Amino acid sequence: MRNSLSEESVKSVYSWQFYNCMKLWVLALTTASASDLVLLVNPLVLLISGVIRLSNHIKYFPFHIKAFELLTLINKKTGQFVPAI
């Protein structure tokens, strides 16, 4: 059985600080020309997908839209496949 997350821990993930950290990583990895950093794109996609799946409550819908925009940016800049959630 999956462990239940507290509302406080969910709120810490669905915060502007966490979103800006994800956005910073997306921008860093999509603009970097070093081939070593390209290997970090897949774990970042998995992280963003997991954040979207964390809660499906309607109050987090704007956050989900912003996360989808990050996934779209990754797909556009790197050309890598981003699975639909």
C-alpha cells in the first residue's frame, strides 16, 4: 500500500520555489552544449512527471499547466521524446 503524504509535504512540492528550481534546471539543460548534461534530461522529465502525478486536486491545476509547459520546452529544445502522462 502506498504511503499517504501529508498536506504539508504536498504543499512544499507545489510551491513557486520548487517550480522555479525545476525551471532553472530545464533552462540549464536545454541551453547547455555539453554532452554530459544531456544525460540529466531524462531524470528531469521523470521528476516533472512525478510532480504532476503527485496530486490531481483542482487547486494544483495551474501548477500542472506550468509543469506541462516545462515538458514541452524540453521536447522542443532537445528533440527528446517526452511521454504523455
